[in-house]
Amino acid sequence: MPTRFSVRLLVGLFFRSLFWSLNVVLVFYTVLLYWLLYNLPVQHWSASMFMITLPVAWAFNLICLIAWLFTHPWRSLLSLLALVAGFWLWPRTVALNTPISNLEGKPMLSLLSYNVANFNSNDFYATLAKSKRTRQITDWIIRNEASVKCFQEFYNSQRYPALQMADRLRAAGYTYEAVLYPEYRQMPDSFLGIAIFSKFPILNQGREPFGLHTHNGIVWADIKIGADTVRIINVHLESMGIRVRRVLNQREMAGVRTETRGILGSLREGFIARREQVLRGERYIDDSPFPVIVAGDFNETPYSVVYGRLRARLNNAFEDAGQGFGFSLNRAPNLLRIDNQFYDANRLTALQFKTLREVPYSDHFPIYGEYVFTALRSP
């Protein structure tokens, strides 16, 4: 009996020591992520790969904290301190804001941004039985009352009424438009990519695709609202390349390994591409004589080089006026916020920001923000 008791003690001691050692390594790893995110000292793709794991590190720290509370409570302080030390990153994760009313009646800009996934046009053409979702998403977009609408993966058809979206938006009052591929506008069926539709006049506009015949790029428009003008920059950055379902659908380990390597390769290529693409977008921000709103599908989490660079120039509307977690991806892994609206907080005030998770028609949820012009603030 004493021998068994001693062995049990030794085994318990070994696993507690191992767990404690892993806990210490985890805390050091978490602090490393904080350092990377604090001032972006390294903007290599490998740093981005580490940075996106921060929510996972937080989750494991929370598990360690709870586990030690029931055995060695003092040890739980280590993970508690690691979690508390990241307080400055919590606003990127969860928002607890109250909408602001426009009591002064200032001219207001309401902005919808939505990756519409081509309006599910592939299913629409495959069979009319599958066209229901196309009709749902296109009808919802027409009914939505935002004064400016930014789309990614915008598709237009001249042949089918449900997909005559450019004409339908114009008939709904969106008289002004700026698209990534205006030369395709009159084709029977055309992929216009990124598009801005506005009820307010567009004074000037520009576009920049990130390659030949790609849906990724930038469209910007200087929009006059009353006596003021705002530059709307609609972006669609390189895809994240995360297709979790492909991994889960594999029945053999070889297939899992192949798909996993493909995801990691796509992540690497995506980090490199988006790093260069955001540099192009910064030019349109810096060159603007007007307050700026950058909206779109960034394909980056709030713990990334791209998010950090934009946040250094502009405020994020979710952080300032949103509620909850704001997850905007409508497919696995669902717990991601990759659609955003950044704005010039010196000259604009965000009244409210919403992720419209009740609108399930695309693989993204639409995001909606309301803004009013304010006097220039001191830096």
C-alpha cells in the first residue's frame, strides 16, 4: 500500500510539474504576442501567423487559471496576470457600447458593407430550385435603407431581373456608383468585383485591382453629404484561405495532412499579399483631403499587422460603437471578425455599428455603421 501510494504521488507530482511548465511557457508566449501587437516591430508573415493565435492563447490561459484554482490557487495568478496584461486588446475582441442618437440633426451617413459572394449566382444558374437564396439576398439589399452601400464580390446580370442589381439599385435611389471593373458594366453577365453605390453625389472616384481579373482591390469615392465630403474606400484584401470543412470532410489522415498543408500555404501567401495591399490602401487614406472611412472584407483578424496598421491611422467603428463580438464570417471557423469599418475619429463620430447576423444569405454577415461630421479635434 505505501508503495502504491508513493507511485501515485510521484505520478501526480510529475503531471503537475509538467502542467506548470507548460503554463509558464504559455504565459511567455502570450507576452510575446502582446509585444508583437503593441508596436508591430516585426511585420513578416511569420509574425502574423503567431499573432492570430492570441484568442487561443487566452483560452488556454483561462483553462489553466480555472484548473489551478481547484488545486494550487496561488499558481492561477500567473495566467490571471497574463490575461489582465492584455486589457488593452480587449476592445478589439468585445464591444460594450451604447448607440448615440443624432439629437442635433446633423447630416448623417449610414454605410452598409457586405461581401455578397456573387449573390450565389452559381447556384442561380445551376437550377431555378436553388435560386431562392439569390432572390433573398438581392431583395434584402434593395430594401436596406443605408445611404451608401459597399459591396465585395458584386455581380450583375442584364438577362435576369433578380440579378440586374446595378439597375435595381439605381431604381431604388442609388444614382451614383463606382465599381472595380466599369468596362464590364454593360456585359450580359459581369463580375464587377468591388462596388460603391450612393444616394449622395460622387464628386471623384478611383479604383485599383490587385491583379488581372481578380476580385481583390480598392474602389474609392469622394461623396458629398450636405456641405461636407467624405472619402469612402471600399477594400477587398486577399482571401485567408481557411477552408476548415475541407479538412473535416477528409476520411483519411493523408487527406487531412494535404488539406492542412494547403491551408498553411494559403495563410502564408495571404499574409504576404495583404501586407502589400494595405500599403496601397494607405496611400488613398493619406492623400485624401476629406475625412475617410475604410470599409470592406479585410480577411484579417483584429490581431494582425493589417488591422494594427489601419488602427494606427483610423479608429475602428466596432470598437467605438459596436456591441458583442461582432463575428462576421458565416462559415467555419465562424468565430472571426474580418469585415470592418475604420473611420477618421477627428472629423467623424460613429453613432452606432452593427454586425447584422440575422442576414444569413452569404458566407459573410453585412456590417452597418452610422456617422456624423464633427469639428476637427486636437491631436
